[in-house]
Amino acid sequence: MAVVGFDFGYQSCFIAVARQGGIETIANEYSDRTTPAYVSFMEKNRAMGVSAKNQQMANMKNTIFGWKKMIGRNYTDPITQQEKGLLPFEIVQTENDGIGIKVQYLGETQVFNPEQITAMLFTKLKETAELNLKVKCKDVVISVPTYFTDTQRRALLDAAQLAGLNCLRLMNDTTAAALAYGIYKQDLPDEKEKSRNVIFVDMGHSDTQVSAVAFNKGKLKMLATASDPSLGGRDLDRILALYFAEDFKKRYKIDATQKPRAFARLLNECEKLKKLMSANSTSIPINIECFMEDKDVSGRMERSTLEELAAGQFARFEDVLRAVLDNANLKPADIDAVEVIGGSTRVPAVKETVQKVFEKEYSTTLNADEAVARGCALQCA
Ligand code: ATP
Ligand code: MG
């Protein structure tokens, strides 16, 4: 029996396993190492991961994603209400102020709570691991945001149990990254020497987490963490989508904010545009055919415009970076290295902010996407 590590992300998940010779990241049936955190319900069956995401546009109301923040919360919790406003499927209040996600499945209306949806996704990750490793996988280590409360952690453990998993440990995202870092660094100072202080910056799709860690050979000490639980790449996608929705309203007389399907398509296109803008500073086109009322729409943007539109988000990002220094009682000069992980650290303004605050070049020793899963797998090695 193998022990595997799951990075359970808001947008996508990774699976890793410790084997003789090192840590491996496991690919799914599409030969993809990332599995989207999507579950889609249909007339005859349900789909998880890639195939669920693929049918989002055709099955909007029954394709569930973005529920991670609602795990272990009540329906009337302000965060739940905020998330509800962003998601295109039906979220209802259940007994004892619980959260119900209402879908059409197997020909009837069914209501699942976020833990049950999580369990379905975990079942998929378990299957992926088993298919790949050709052994049963029951024991897992699962990543969790540093700011998750005890109730949320318990809910996540319940989800693992529902999926037939035995969760040996929930590991904080940034702790996992630190473990993945420590294991490969051969040149860490001896135990008696001054430790090496490393900052880990993880900006994902929905949140930002930063930690300060002191390393010596065979030893890792978490000095401090700081986070912004609601600052991530999805905010940039939304800012772009709202900008173009306004632009299209003027130029094409259509309002994408009023049509969930159109807005979801716009968000997807804006995410692609955002990624292209990370690599190019020139103006980049966005084109969507048959967007609304049979109209084809197009627009353009360059990176500097995104930076202006999202100036508030980048300022909040800077606040988190400064908070970790404060919390750890460290100055930029005390920091030996800064490691960036998480998809959104590919945004140039994010990297520039990291360099500005810590007054040094950032490093990318770790695989930005896989580090968390690898750290989780390491814990069980
Ligand atoms: P979370 O950590 O919030 O639970 P996650 O782990 O699923 O979410 P990641 O996979 O780390 O998130 O990052 C996904 C985010 O990174 C998305 O917003 C995606 O658009 C963004 N991203 C990925 N590549 C790039 C790029 N080249 N430029 C800009 N953003 C990118
Ligand atoms: Mg993540």
C-alpha cells in the first residue's frame, strides 16, 4: 500500500508519491499532472476532474467548482454568502444552517454539502493514484490552507473519510512547500550554525499564503505565517471580465454580467488573456465567437492596463508580504532566500512586489505547481 500526498487546490489538485529514488507527481488518465477541482452531475452519471471541467459550459448549473472556501462553514456565514454570489450553481440553506449544493443528478434534484462534493473529488484522486501505482491507496496526507479553522479542518477530514481515505495528517500548504525545499537542499547550515531564513510565497487561484521558515540540516522551524484568504488569481480574472463586460456593453450593447453562461465564458477567456499577459507586455487580443445574441466580440489589453486595474490587489499582496516580516520580527536583510510557488506568482507584478519587499531576487527552486503535493508526499516517506 502506498501513501500519497494530495494538494487540494481551489482550482486544481496534484497528487504525489514518495518512492525509492525520490518523489513523483502522478498524472491522470489525460496524462495531465493537474486535476481540476470540478465535479459535474448528469442524467446517468457524474464526472470528476478534467471531464467535469470540460462540460462546464454545457452543464453550468450542475458543474460544481470553487467550493473549497465553503468547507466547514454555515450557510449564513458572510464568506458563504460572498462565494454564493460568485458561483453559477444553486446554493441553498439546509438543516442547522448547513450549506447545500443543489443539482440535477440521476434524473432527480439532489442536494450535497461541500464535504460530500470534496469526497467525490477525493475519490477521483484516489482512483488516479491507484491506477497509476497499481496498488491500493488509502493513506494520504492532504494540504490545507494555513488559515483554515479547526472546524474546516475537521470537515476536510470527514470528506477524506467519506472517500474511503485514511488521512494521516492535514499539512499546511506552506509547511508542505518548506518540506519539499528542505529535502533537496544539501547545503543547509549545521545545527549549531546560524539558520537559513527562507520566505515561501504561495499565490494560488483563491488565496495568498506566505511563511517564514528557518532551516538547519535536518531541521525546519516555522517562524511565522501571514495570509490573505481572499486574494488570488481569480480576482484578476474577475477584474478583467468586468472590464470587458463594460467595454462590450458600450460597443456591442450586450451585458455579460446578466448571463451566467456568457460571464463564465468571459472569465475563462480572461484567465487565458491574463496568462498571455504574464509572458508578453504588448497588447493582446481577446476574441469570443457567438458570445451573446449571436454577436462575435473582441477586445485588447496590455499588461500595464491590468496592473492599473488591479493596483488594489497588488497593494494587498504587498501587505501580506510585509505582515510575514512583521510577524517573524525579521528585516529584509535577515532573509536568505525567497521561494515563490502557486500559479499566480507567474504574474510579473507579483514577482516584482516580492523583489521590492524582500529586497532580493526570488528563487524558483521548487516546482511552482507541484511543490505542495510533493511536500505532502514527503511527509509520509
Ligand atoms: P488555491 O491555492 O487558491 O487553493 P490553486 O492551488 O488551485 O488554488 P494554483 O494552481 O496555485 O491555485 O494557481 C492557479 C492560479 O494561477 C489561477 O488563477 C491561474 O490563472 C494562475 N496562473 C497560472 N499560470 C499563470 C500565468 N502564467 N500567469 C498568470 N497567472 C497564472
Ligand atoms: Mg494552492
